[in-house]
Amino acid sequence: MKTKIAAGAAAGVAIVALASVGAAAAIPAAKDWYEGRHDQSSQYATGAEAKADRASVPRWLPDDAREIRYAMKTTGGDRLLKATLPTGKLPAECTALPSGTRAKEPGLSASWFPGSGKDAGRAAQSRCGLYYAYTDGGTLYAWQDNDDWINDNKSS
């Protein structure tokens, strides 16, 4: 009888130990899901395809831009954009940032965005609509800041 009780107690301890290990592993996974559940990303062959699929892709993106990568938060205005520009130059709608102005850092990060979105503000040369932007060779990197998006929507 004592053997059965001891075996039952040992089994109970083992179950509790395994459950706590499983819970410890599940907590980071749940946190990652919770924090990223409003993040979406997409890839498109052309700017025209991206704009046709998502109304939130900026209209200034050239239709003939290639290799589009796009990330967004569904709960606000944070956006990231990477594209290969056929001319290597920013679209005509883009204007130079005023001298001494530093862009805001992106509110999102992605493996395909330089430095995972850190220190991009130093590289920004222009504004394209609400986006901060720069080119590296023929590649456009641009991002939209949530606060700028909110302020623009309040004034519209």
C-alpha cells in the first residue's frame, strides 16, 4: 500500500514538473504571439501589384517598382517599405528633408529592413508623403510613423 502511495505521489510530482516546464516554454511563445498579432507583412513582384492588393501601400510608389516588401501594424500607422526602383531615384513626390532635420525611427522592425529598423532615421534623406525615405543604390527604404499618421488623419 505504501508503495502505491509513494508511486502515485512520485507520478504527481513528475506531472507537475512537466507541466511547469511546458508552461515556461509556452509563456515566451504566447508573448511573441500577443505582441506581434497585429503585425502583417507582404511581398509583391511590382508596385502596381502591391497597390492593388493593399490600400495602405503608398500611392507614390512607382507601379514599375520591383521586389516590394511591406510590413504594417493593423492597429495604427506604422509601416515599412522596401522596393527596387527602376531608375534608382526617389519618386517625384518625394522632397528633401530640411537641413538639420532627423527622421523619426521606424516603429516596426523586419529582417529585410536595414538594422532591423534601428538608426534608419540617420539615413533618411527625404519625405515621400508621410514616409521617411532614402535609397541605397537602386533600393528604396521607407517608413511611416504612427504619430505622423494619426496627426494627418486628425487634420483630414
